[in-house]
Amino acid sequence: MGEVQTDHLAHERGRAEFDVEAMKIVWAGSKQAFDLSDRMARVVASDPVFRKDNRAMLGRKELFKNTMRKAAHAWKRIIELRLSEEEASRFRAFVDEPAFTDLHWGMFVPAIKGQGTDEQQQKWLPLAYKMQIVGCYAQTELGHGSNVQGLETTATFDPKSDEFVINSPTLTSSKWWPGGLGKASTHAVVYARLIIGNQHHGVHGFIVQLRSLDNHVPLPGITVGDIGMKFGNGAYNTMDNGVLRFDNVRIPRNQMLMRVSQVTREGRFVQSNVPRQLIYGTMVYVRQTIVSDASIALSRAVCVATRYSAVRRQFGAKNGGLETQVIDYKTQQNRLFPLLASAYAFRFVGEWLKWLYTDVTQRLQAKDFSTLPEAHACTAGLKSLTTSFTADGIEECRKLCGGHGYLFSSGLPELFAAYVPSCTYEGDNYILQLQVARILMKTVSQLGSGVQPVGTTAYLGRVEHLMQCQCSVQKAEDWLKPSTIQEAFEARATRMAVACAQKLSTMPNQEEGFAELSADLVEVAIAHCQLIVVSKFIEKLQQDIPGKGVRKQLEVLCNVYALSLLHKHQGDFLATGSITPEQASLANDQLRHLYDQVRPNAVALVDAFNYTDHYLGSVLGRYDGNVYPKLYEEAWKDPLNDSDVPDGYNEYLRPMLKQQLHLARL
Amino acid sequence: MGEVQTDHLAHERGRAEFDVEAMKIVWAGSKQAFDLSDRMARVVASDPVFRKDNRAMLGRKELFKNTMRKAAHAWKRIIELRLSEEEASRFRAFVDEPAFTDLHWGMFVPAIKGQGTDEQQQKWLPLAYKMQIVGCYAQTELGHGSNVQGLETTATFDPKSDEFVINSPTLTSSKWWPGGLGKASTHAVVYARLIIGNQHHGVHGFIVQLRSLDNHVPLPGITVGDIGMKFGNGAYNTMDNGVLRFDNVRIPRNQMLMRVSQVTREGRFVQSNVPRQLIYGTMVYVRQTIVSDASIALSRAVCVATRYSAVRRQFGAKNGGLETQVIDYKTQQNRLFPLLASAYAFRFVGEWLKWLYTDVTQRLQAKDFSTLPEAHACTAGLKSLTTSFTADGIEECRKLCGGHGYLFSSGLPELFAAYVPSCTYEGDNYILQLQVARILMKTVSQLGSGVQPVGTTAYLGRVEHLMQCQCSVQKAEDWLKPSTIQEAFEARATRMAVACAQKLSTMPNQEEGFAELSADLVEVAIAHCQLIVVSKFIEKLQQDIPGKGVRKQLEVLCNVYALSLLHKHQGDFLATGSITPEQASLANDQLRHLYDQVRPNAVALVDAFNYTDHYLGSVLGRYDGNVYPKLYEEAWKDPLNDSDVPDGYNEYLRPMLKQQLHLARL
């Protein structure tokens, strides 16, 4: 936590009505997970090589050089400390700087593991595990994002030499965006259309070496570079997202990833009996980590905004006394506390997704594909829901810090800029919700035929009840009952889905109808996904939760999460008749009372995230609340303050002030 | 428009069903305004000194040096071209780079004009007009934002020397944020608590020289510098937002701005008979310009997103043909077209605010203060509504561009980062809506007493009708009637206001009740402000609008604006019984049909903004739609691409790849 001299938030911490240490365990998932995380965070925070506060001042080259330095140093430390895979992964996460190693470990290695044959894995994985090669994942192209089938890069089999010839036939076929591709990677898994003779056989992955292992110079036929600056300062500019073109680049046949499909020596295209559904399993895994990252990003922003809202005072001074802490204002609470509750909600749904992934994997191994479509859709929807909400939530936290949130040293601008790509990568958030909607429409259409909905769609099996049930709330406190909340969310999601399905069924062409109603369908999918998050929070509360007052806090947060959503989307609830206007108003009254219960615990609830000042990277979010002296100190570090009189005064400002501009060379 | 070789959007432009040139005039406000704007934009765009595409690559010092260069060059050109004040102001706007001159012209000069005596104006304004001095507006402090009465800087009258002594008694009293203060300004209007003897006389403005006019070195007792990097790259980092501390800085008595209050030679504090309401007039002016700027910022983002949505293709290819333009997807339309409609809506409400300012000014001159509170609240609310919506809208446009929107060269990250402070400065957007709510609650409470509501609150005079009227919509087309829309919005705003007022009246303490209900009150204020924007759009359509098909387009946009708001906030409409669930659903059906009408005109509707490629500053938004070759070209300009092998390879990457990290110095 850094050296704490005076704790300006001690009073706040003293007000907490629960055991913060116990909550830390709940947040981390287990005592073991907490210890591991805590240890790794401290190792990184105490190492000066990993400082982050200078990122805004570094030019692009220096910034990237620094990223390589950190990556190399991290790797050195990981080896020296003999860290396990899990420890190493946490260690890298706490370095908190997007780097080519993310793609090496997160995409290149898994691609080979998932799509390579045993032989290919034996050849390539040891090299990758020792980082004797650095790899990336080259799928998207300048003209092609989400639509993998639209990729233009070609891999043509040459039977004479037993090689594939890789080409970029058009400008729009240039690989574009892959992280780590621009400057660092020696190898890439490249996705290209397989061509044998005149036949196209779809898109497949190929291991291609890009640079010499001796001097890192790009190999013949390879044009590779960085695609330039991205959103923000620091942020993702530490990553060498790259552009890549191929001009008759030849690779041996055995560098096509052949677990699912093969090309034989004779040039025959063969499909293996490995089920293609396996790739969905991988997607479930990747998206589960994205949901888990959403809760981390959101909780960081909320931690900053909560602490600073307790430090900052504005208006309301009585008799020359102190002004009011802004966290005491209801408008501040109404914006901040639902975000705090959401951070916890996303944490728990992320935990559940881990279980889901295990479950799906076990079923896949037993060749049971029955739950896969629903599980796949559910992770897609939750990825979409949590990342969109988190991106907006970080920016809201920045605004909640007033003007100072706009300073780089608040940490929030960089957190936002580094986070927002999550809304686009691994599936655009709107396209993902349409996938969810498709499953929902299918499920609804089969309800009559006796097919039982599974997993998170199971509630649709109670369609008859949910279409006509009436919410029983008569006074504000009635909204505290989990079953009441759950049923209201189920009724809303069911009725919206059924209404859309009915509208669809009146349309002559189902596909066109789906396109026509797609905006409504996205809303249906969101209602479904919100229900999942609410349900999983409620389920969490049914578990054994040790620690004084911990369960009580989580109950309050669960209710804040659900009721703030209900208020925000009350149009859905009212339009479907799931609740009455009076009940909506009572929910809102209850929400205000809940804020009073959150208020004394707010700072302790963000302390429970256990973030070091290094990881948080925010002057406003400092653990000790000593904000203003540090803001003042930070300011003077800007290069503009190197001299009292700025560079350029003599050339530009002085001639203007002295009315001699006509003489100046501008 | 730059050199157009092939117009890749020609087909889109050919589909337009209206006279784009005529729409340009409507957007600009008049033929004269269009010509002026068009001329200035072209002068700036054709001048290489004003290039903007390199901002992301400049370090802070070079960036600021470049800003000074542009400011000096702009001033030189303004003099050479003998531009009028209005022309000069447009010229500076098209330079499109936040600079100290914004504060000089926009805050320093107006402060002296508004608060200085005739004598003070005669002394200081000529110096400022010739830029022999550069001034800024030093109000906010490190610990004090919106609350002017909380400022801590002191100005103590010393009767012996007939001077004020300015001091920064605490760290939190450091002036913090003022633009232009850090490095460029020679003078500032400083707000400080006036102290005479032991008496405090509130906060007043003082003209203080900060730097030597000979060599720009800060004067004795002055500590001044830049507060450091802010959100994003380029963006507001061209501005030298500053920190300032005073240590017994002495200024002559006649440098207190004395139009409203004076200190005499003897140290007597005297209030003049100049009405204090005048400062509200200034606020109406400033906020009117902010609303007008919101329509500009939003329209820029919408222009980029619309053009690129027409260029970009994704999925839906049939028989190997072209993929579908993303602008043809309903989800894209449902996100984009309401933003397009909002840009137009904000433009027209901004136009109306100009009229309102003139009206208020005339009344003030005639000592008629009756409409001032309502006008003041209304501008506050519209500032809040339009800036919040625009900030979110820019980010939504960025997401609508998919992954490429994340590139700096898309222009959208910088537009967003430079725009978001609007939500905080000149009144935090939530605090402003509470001001609106206060007026609304007061108005409602006086309804029984025969006080007629004025201006934008006039509709509350029809409270009896609006509390019980029923929306007459029976089929989707019924929603096209302006009077139907208007009444639905009036009923919703009235009923929400009345419900809140009733709840308030049951509370024992009005002030505490207001605080308790503040989140609801903000919603009431927003409903009221949305009604204003809808009404002013409808009023605009009642004017004479020349040009083939122009009125028709604006009618469609007005309906898109209103019905998309109605859908987004359907909870309000349903909870208040202003419409039924069936009518809400019909509104949504109608909205979808309206999108079909916008679609063929979308590109032409953004062409009507008449933005040059220079001003737009976006590869994705290029007029000619030639996006991909230019994106590719831009990428190679990044400094990281100066060499194939990145700086740092030998120190960091090579030892890692060669397993020699233990030997490396990291």
C-alpha cells in the first residue's frame, strides 16, 4: 500500500460495519487466490523498473522501448522467482502495461495448443514457453474485422515443393491490428484462405516466421510495421499493433495448424474427426477472462472515484466549517454506488463463468454438445454486457472526480483509453448480443414443442407463469426479497423475448425480419444478460460467506445492483407489465435507502479490492487520501515546467507581444 | 474539401433526395454565415502551418511550442487579411487547437468588459486587443471548483500604500486549471477574497500581472507553471492549464475590477448601483456558445461515422459479391441516426439560444429582470443536456467505426478527449440540472397562486390539461404529428415535475428534501430540457425553409430525434401514463420506418455540415471515402517505423530470445 504517513481516510475506514479482510478473501475468490495476488502485486509495486507514472511523457519510441524493458525484466524476475504459470500470469497483470507478451501467452500459445497436432505442439510449444520465439495472432485485416470468412490473405499449396505460398493479394488483405505483430514478434499464427489447385477450402491458421532470429530483420517477402498511435496517452500505445503483408512467402506444409483439418503430401484436404465445437470451448474461455477483467477495470475506477469522493469537499459549508464531502451528495451516490455494486456483480458472474468453462470442457470431453450453444451465447452476451458497462462506468467515474479526473495523473483517462477496445475485440458488442438474441428466439419458438430450455435460458421453461405473474410489491421494503427481484427480471426478459418472437413470426422472411428487428432484439438480449448477472449475485448470497458483516454488505450491493438496473430500464418493466408504475416508484425509494447503508461502508468496500497504489496508478485514488500535495508535486514533473519561460517564447510569443510579427519567421 | 480524385461516395451522394447546398445554408444559419465560415475554413485548411495530423507524435514541449507558433501565425494572418472580429473568431475556431488565445479572447477580455469600470476598460482593453498583453481567467483552485464562495486566495487592502496584497494562504488555494495560465499569459484576472481590516467582503476579480513584459520571467512573489498532461494525445495538451501561487504580490488599488463593487482610497467597501444580475447575462452568453459548440463537435463525429459506415463493408456477401455496407444494418442505423438527428436538433436550439441572449440583454438594459431566472436556468440545463449527450455521442461514433475508430488517425479519440471537459467546466452538468430543477419546483409550487410561468416553462401553465390528457396515437403514422409529440413530451415533463413537487411537499425540511430527492430531480430537469430541444426543432420547421426537399429531411430528423428520445426514456412516459405501452411500441415501429427514409440521405446530410478534410481531421471521415489506402499510408509515419528493428532490441528483446537475460542489464 505504499508508505502511509497520515491516513486521511482513517475516519472513513473507522465507519465500516464489516470485516474488510474477510471481504478481501471473498473478492479474491479464496484465501489462496488472495495470498497469491497480494504477493505478486507487492513484488511488482516495489520494483522501480515497473513504474508507470512517466508513460505520458515518453514519445512513442521510448514508450515501446520501455515496454520491451519491462517485458524482459518481468521474464527475468519470473524465472528468478521460479513463479508458477498462475503466479507469472498475475505478475504480468500487475505490471499493468499492454505488451506483446500478452498476445504471446494469451493468443499465440493457446492457438498452437488448441489447433496444432501433437507433433506441432511438441515442436513449437517448448520454443514459445522459453520465449526463444515471440508469437502473435494475425487474423484481422485492414478491410476485415469480425468476419473471419471474409479474410483475403491466401495460402496456396505448392505440391512441387510441399509448401504453402502466403500472399496478400489486395491492400485490404493487409493484416492489421494484431498486437505484438508490429515490432516484437518473430512468429505469427496467420489466418489465410487455403487454396489447393483451384479449390478454396476456407480459412485456416498457419505458423509463419516473420523475422530473423539472429538480427530481428523481417524475412524476405515480409512487410511488417506498427499501425501508429491509438486512443490516449500511454494506454495501448505501449503495444505494437501491427500491419503485415506477404509477397510469396513460403512455409513448409507442416506449419499449417492441422488438428482439425489437414492437407496431405499429395494435396488432399482432409477433415479430422476432432469436433469443431472445440473452438467454441476456447471462446468460452477467452470471454470468461474478459468478464473477469471487466470487474477488475471497473473496480479500479470505482476505487479511485470512491476514495476521492470522500476526500473532496464542495459546497455546503456551515458557519465557516468544512464543506460537505461530495460522497454525501445523493446525486454522487446515485451515480457512484451502482457502479460499485456492478463491480461486485461482475466479479461474481465472472467467478461463475469459470465454473461454466469447466463444465463445458468436461461435457466436450464426454462428447456432450447439448449445452454448448447456450453456454457460448451466454458468454458472448456477458462479454458484451460487462465490457460496455465497464467502459461507460470508467468514464463516469472520471466525471465523478470533477475537473481533476481529467488529469493524466488521476489514472482514469489512461484506464479508459486502455479499456475501451474490449468493446470491439473478440466480437463487437452489438453483434454478440444478436447472437444471444438468436438463441433466445430459437428457444422461445421451441417452447411449445417440449424442448426444455437449458442453462441460463431455463427460466423460459416457466413461460406460462412468467407471462401472467404479478409482482407482489406493496411497500418499498418488499423490493429487498431476492425472489421478488428475480421474478421481476425473469418476467421482463421473458415477455420481451416473447413479444419479439411474435413480431418475428408475423414477418414473411425470418432472416429479413431478424435484421429489421435487430435493434429490439439487442434489447431483449440485454434484458436476458442482466437477469443472468442478477441471478448469479443472488446465488452467490446463498453460499456460505464468512466474516463479520460481509454477507450483509453483499446483500445491500446486490439490491443496489438490481434496483438501479430496474430503475434505469423501467421502460422495459412497465411496457411488459412486469411491474406497475407504483412499484417502480417504490423500487426507487428503496434504492435511496440502500444508498444510506452503502455510504459508511463505501471506502472499506473499495479497500477490499486490495489494490496497491502502484497498480491503481492514481493520485486521486491514493490509499492514504493525501491527494492535493501529491497532485501539486506531480504537476511540476511535466517537461513544460523544465524552464520558467517556454521554448518558443522568443520565436513566437515575444514578436506577438512586441507587435513585431511582420518581422518574424513563423 | 481537398483534392478529390475518385469520389468513393459518389453513389451515396447521388441518392440524396434534397438540395445539399440549400441544407448547408440552413445549417450555417444564413447565406452570409455560410460564406464567412466556408471562406475561413478554406484559408486555414490550405495553410501548412495549421496541419494537425502530427500532434500525436509531438512531445509536450514541442506540442506547446507548435501551439504558440500557430497562435502567432493565426494572429499574423488575421492582421494581414484584415479580418473582422467575427471572421477572426471563425478563423481561430477552424485552427481547431485549444490554445491560450481562447482564454484571452473568450474569458480575459469579456471579464474586463463586464466587470471593469469605463476607466479600467480604456486602460486594459486596447492592450488586450492588440495582444500586447496575454491574459487568462484565474478562478478555480486546487481544492475548489464550482463553489466560487469557497475560494481561499486573499486580496488584502493595504491603506498605507493604496494597494492590494495577494496571497495563497494554503496549498489548496493554489490557482489550478486556468487555461493559458501556465506558460503563455502575462496577466490574469484573479478571483480572491477581499479583506479590508478584519472584514471579509466576498470574492472579487483583480487584474494581476504575472510575468515581465520584457523577458516573460514570472514576477517576484509569483509561482506559476503548467499542471501537467491531461486526457488523451494532442487534444487539450496543447493548452497550458496552469498552477499559480502568490506570496505577498502587490497590485495598485485600481486593478480590482470595480464595476459592481468598489474599494475607496480610504478603504471603504462600496456596492455600485449596477445590477448584479448582469453577470447572469454573461453566463447566458457563454453557455449559448457551449451549446453551439456541442452541435459542432457532435456533427463532426457523426460526419466521420456516417461516411465510414457507408465505406465499410462487413458480412452479408452473397455469391462472392461485395459485403454489406454497415450503414445498411438496422443496429447501426439505430445508433447512428439518432446522433445525426441530435446534431441538427442541437444546432437549432443553439440558434434559438442566440435569440434568447439578445432578448435577455435587451430586457436587462430596460431593467426588466422578470425572465432572467428562467432564461438562466434554461441555458444551464441546455448546456448540461447537450454537452453530456455530445460527449457520449462522440464515443458512440468512435465505436460505430469498429476497430479503426480506435486509431488516432480516425480523429475521434482526440475529438473525444478534447471535448469531454465541457461536461465539467462552466458548471458541472449535474449541478446545473439541479438549478433547473429548483426553478421547476418553484414554478410548480406557485401554479396555484396565479403566477404565470414564463419562457420555456410556459407549458406548466396548462398543468390541468397536461395532467390528464391522453395521447391519441392509434397507429404508427400518428406519431408523425408534431402536436402529438409535443404534447407527449409536455405531459411527461409536467407529470414528473408535479410528482416530485408533491413528494417534496411531504418532507419536513425543504432543503433536506431537495437533497434527498436530487437524483429524481435531475431526471425531471432532463425531461424539461429534452422538451425544449424538441419544441425548438418543431418551431424551426414552422419557419420558411427554402431548397428542394430540405424541409422534408428536417421533418424526418425532427421525428427521429423525438421518437428515439421517447424510446430511450419510455420508462418516464409510461410511469407517468403519458402514453400507453402500445403507443410506445408504435413509436418504435415508426422510428424504424424513419430510418429507411434517412438512409439514402445520410451521407448528404453530413455533407451539409460543410467540413473540410482538414477540420474533420479524420482518415475515416474523408470526403472522398478513400479510407484504406490513406490509413495504410498514415501508419508508416509513426516514429516506431523509422527502423525495421526497434530501438531496444539489442538491450531487451535479443537477450530474452537468446536466453541470456541473466547477463543483461535491464
